[in-house]
Amino acid sequence: MSWVALDDVLGAIQHALLNESLRGPVNVVSPQPVTNREFARALGRVLKRPVFFRVPAFALKILLGEMAGPLLLASARAKPGKLAASGYAFKFQDLEMALRHVLGVWL
């Protein structure tokens, strides 16, 4: 799944406004997409909470019906191709460091 730190969202917007060669739609996502499992484990480490189990897809389909697919089960590994090619340097490429920053949790 794609993720991005708020600092990088704001930085990318500023970069796009100041960079005349950057035109059209831009994916504002981290260059390091992760799986849901990786995200949950990183969040668990940051919050010092155990990550016990995953919710099976069939359970989500029972609870949410056909909306489970597009809402929770679909996968899109978007990459910031145009943004990176234009020279934007991400402040947070590591998910765990981004979570620590946004949640104010340090080692």
C-alpha cells in the first residue's frame, strides 16, 4: 500500500509550485510502498504494541460485501515517478521513522 508523511505532502506541493517543468498529475506517495502486514508491524513497533492477527479477507467480505474489495483488499503500488524525476528529495522514505515523527514517539 502506498503511504506518505504529511511533511512530504507539503514539501511536494511546494516543490510542484516552484518547479515549472513539473506539469500534470503527480503521485504524492512515498517511494517505498509497503504491504498491510509491514505497515501493521511498523505501527506495532512504534506504539510498542503486539500485532497478533490479520483479519481474513472472507471476514471482510462478509462484513462489507462487495465494498470490501475496493475499500480494503485492493492493492495499488503507486510510485512517485514524476516527483522523483523532478528532483524532489523525500524527508521520510522509511515508514517507521515517518510514524515515529507524526506520532511523536521516539526510542
